[in-house]
Amino acid sequence: MARSTTKTSKSLVTIAAWTIGFLIFFPILWIVLMSFHTEGDAIKSPFQMLASKWTFESYEAVQTQRGYGKFFMNSVVISVGSTVFALIIGIPAAWSMAFVPGKKTKDVLMWMLSTKMMPAVGVLIPMYLGFKNLGLLDTRTGLVAIMTLINLPLVIWMLYTYFKEIPGEILEAARMDGATLWSEIFYVLTPMAIPGIASTLLLNVILAWNEAFWTLQLTTQAAAPLTQFIASFSAPEGLFYAKLSAASTMAIAPILIMGWFSQKQLVRGLTFGAVK
């Protein structure tokens, strides 16, 4: 009887999990389906739209008329560039907090995390004026810099957590063997924390790729990423539902594919040190 109850409970939990997962995924699925129809069919009722002719017309228009490739490359440069710089700064910072802790380490970590809680619009005017005066408006350099600063607190927090799980005795042994500070960080510590660094890297790329507020405020055309590209389909004439769906699908596809192929590494990194 107990075994039967256990099987029933597992079945109910599985059904509930699949139902919740489908509800979360459904908007993405609907966008993908809508992207394969014309503008006229996209505004029809759901059953009429699905029964209408499927076409790649919206995808062709997005690529040829709007220059998808330029926006895509901007997103790649901004997300990858900001991630590289965040790791270059974050790894030594997390090392110092994890292995050379001070009385104020926790306070500094909390202060850094608190900057993520502040509404971005609260610093929009000074950031915009600063970018304007420095000539960084609508430039990849400016966006890489601001994405690095935005996500750096989270990078340091995650790396600090992973580094704290590494026994300090290993680093002490490396020092006794004559390892310098940078050798200790990059040849001893970093290889041992590869799962954590990989998950931090992936999460930072996703956050930078999906950032919309700052890209909409600080770019127009030259350095505009895919988030700006998607917003361009909302015009005074109205929304172009089919083309907007095609643009959204092409914008999220790379990050979904990357997440799919790296999910094992991501899960392993996010659970690194959770079980002793």
C-alpha cells in the first residue's frame, strides 16, 4: 500500500512538473509558431492561424530588410567581451575575499550585492551624461564596460562561494613549492574551480545577452544588440507580430542552444560545493 502511494505521489509530482514547465515554455512556443506565418495570419484566432499556410517570409524579411547579422555580432561582442572582463576582475577579487578574508569582507560582499537591487533607472541620467561626455554612446566599448560593471557583483559572489569550498591547504602547499601569487590563482585555484567558473561564465553571458534597459537607452544603431533589434519592430504604425516573433526567435535561439548543450556543466557548477 505504501509502495502504491509512493508511485501515485511520484506520478502526480511528475504531471505537475510537466504542466508547470509547459506553462512556462508556452509563450516561447507560441512566438515560434507565430513566426512561421504572415502578418495577416498572425492576428487571426489561434486555430485559424495554425491552420493557415506556413511560410519563412518573416525570417527572410528580418534578415534582408533589417540587417540581423549586425545586431547579432553586437550581442556576441558585448556579452562575450563583458564576461571576459568580469572574469579577469572577478577571479582575483573572489580569491582575495575567500583566502585573505578581512573583518569587512562580508560587508563588502553585501554592499556589492546591494548594487544589483537598485533600480537601473535611478542612475540613468548620470550614466547617460557620463557616456555622452566620454564619447561612449552607441559604442560597443561603452556597452561592454557597463555590462561588466552591472554583472561583476554577481560574478564575484558566485566565484567567492565556489572558492570557499576549496581547501586552503592546497594553496598553502603550492606556496611552499614556490608558487607566486598569480601562479597560485591561475595554475592551482582556477583549474580546481572550473565547474564554478563555467557556470558563472554561462550565467553572465545569458544576463548580458538579455539585457534590455541599458541597451535601449545607450544605443541607437551602430552598437545596438538584438534587444534593440527586437524593439525596432514596435513602430507608431503598430506591432508587426509575425516579424517581431521571427526576430525574437532568432534572438533567443543562440542562447537556448548554448544552454541546451551546456546544461550538464551549468547544473554541475551551480551545485558545486552544495553536497559535502
